[in-house]
Amino acid sequence: MPRATRSAARRVFVAAAAMLASAVLAPAHAQAGGIKDPNVQKAVSRGLDWLANHQSRVGHWEAQNGFYPCCMTGMAGMALLSEGSTTKQGKYAPNIRRAVDYLLSRARPNGLIGDPVRDDKYTYGHGFGALFLSQVLGEEEDAERRQELVRVLTKAVEFTGRSQTKAGGWGYVSAKDGNGFDEGSTTITQVQALRGCRNAGIPVPKEVVDTAVNYIRKCTLPDGGVQYNSGGGGGRPPITAAAIACLFNAGDYDSDYVPRLLSYCEKNLSNVSNDGFGHWHYSHYYYAQVLYREGGKKWEAYRDKIYPRIVSEAGPDGSWTQGYIGAVYTTSINLTILQLENGALPIYQR
């Protein structure tokens, strides 16, 4: 073969190989089609830029008054990952890397990701931090960084197991530090993190997850509402929606029990204009995950109602400031909801 012909053939081969690699390594949303509505695209782009621009120099985000840095970093990191960026590729790769560095620096010898002295609700940060790192692990190509992530997440899972209460749930702090107090929302955070870790190849004791699922069942009332904790508190739509997402993450699709919870949520959450039950963004953060996983007409009808509301409430700078926890919290939740159809993260995929 003449040299010119061989050179041209080599260029064609290299180009084809590059195209193949791009197709294989591209974020899931690039293959799935992702967001199609231009108004949603614009809101997401502006919101993500706002998050990226409000990350601290050391890599974390904060709630109001500097609270909950590990929790906010985990939630903001999930929103950036949902765009399709990784630690190596994409517009927000530098932000994701800094977030990973920050959370790894917060990992303590006992496995806790967080600060038990400055954070009076450190299990939230531990759970969301571990969830975020578990999603990063699957895309991490650097061998040393993968080893560090595996080490931190393995110890984090062990800490989560030790922190579980006798009733099977988790509280704002470990069972030891909280005298056995448990609460629904923190329990859901831990179970979702455990599922993310297990999906990433981290060993997760089956009995820890099974005990947590039994805890949720014990907290469920006859009408399908999940109460505040094992001591009572009445059925609550936010915790019920989170409980369904938690059960799905745990692999529980019980043909009788789960539909009761879904029916309760449908009665209380299908009207996206209803703010009367409190914690609207938290409720729909999880309810959107549930309906997206269900798919079909129910998801499409819900999406077509909730997306316009979220988009309409964005501020001039691209953030969302509703609620009392802070703009990072609300913006991260809304961006995660709006990007579910990107299909970029294993924990949210159907």
C-alpha cells in the first residue's frame, strides 16, 4: 500500500476509534436524548452555572449561615453529576473534583464523612456525601483515586451500620450519640447511600438494609402514610415519598405494600401547587425519583406539571431561593429533578 494511502487509512481508523470511544464513554443522557424543552434547558444551564460559581475555594457548599457543608456538597455534587460531567470530563469536572477532594478530606478514621462537633445533624452529610462519592466511583479512571474512594466508602458503610438504632432507623446523629433516637428522613438518606455504595461494588451488609426496610414498614400507617419515626408523629407526605424511593433503592417492590404508599402520595402530592404539607422541595425531590422510575404516562403527566412550576420560580441569577435551608439546597434539589431524564446517574436510572 502506498505511504499516502496508508496514512489516509490510519487517519480514518483513528477517527473511527475516537467516535466509538466517544459513543461508549459519553454520559448516559447524551445517548438517551436528555432534556428537550428549551426553557428547561436554559433554567438548568443557569442553575448549574450558579452552583459552580458559588462553590467555595476548598470545594464545599453551605446552607444558610454556613450550616451543613457535607450535606450541601453531596447534594450540589449530585446536581452537577446529573448534567453528565465527571471528575475527568465535562464542563463541571473541576467543580466535581474539588467537591470530591473536600468530602474525602472530611472522612474520619471511624468512617464518618463529616464533623460531629460543628454539625448537629451529621448523618445527613454522611449520607449525601457517601451517595455522591459512590456515583463518582463508577466513573473514576485514576487508580489511586479509585483506591481512596473505595477505602473511604467501605469505612463509611461500616459507620452507617454501627450508627443504626435498635429499631432499624437512623437519627440526626449516630444511635450512640443520639441515645437511640431515629427519624424517617435521615433513614432514607442512609439507605439510598447504601444502595449507591452497593451498586459501586462496596460491600454492604444485607441485614443492615433489611432492618431498615422493616423499620419503614413499622412506621407505615393503614392509609399508606409513613409517620415521622418509630415513636409516632402521624403520616407525612414528604417522608412517605422518600420511603418509596428508599424501598425501590433497597429492591423492595412489594405488590401490596408499596402501592399503598404510592396511593397515599398520589392523593397528597399529585397537585404540585399544594404547599400545605410543608417541605415541598424535599417531597418532590423523592416523589420525582419514584415517578421517573415508574415511567409511562404517570411520569409524563407529573413532569409536565412540575417542570413549569420549577422553571417559573428560578431567580434572576439562576438560583432558587424558596424555603428556609438556603439557595444551595433548593437549587440542588430542583436541578436534580429537572435532569432526571438525562439518565446520567445509576442511582436514579430506571
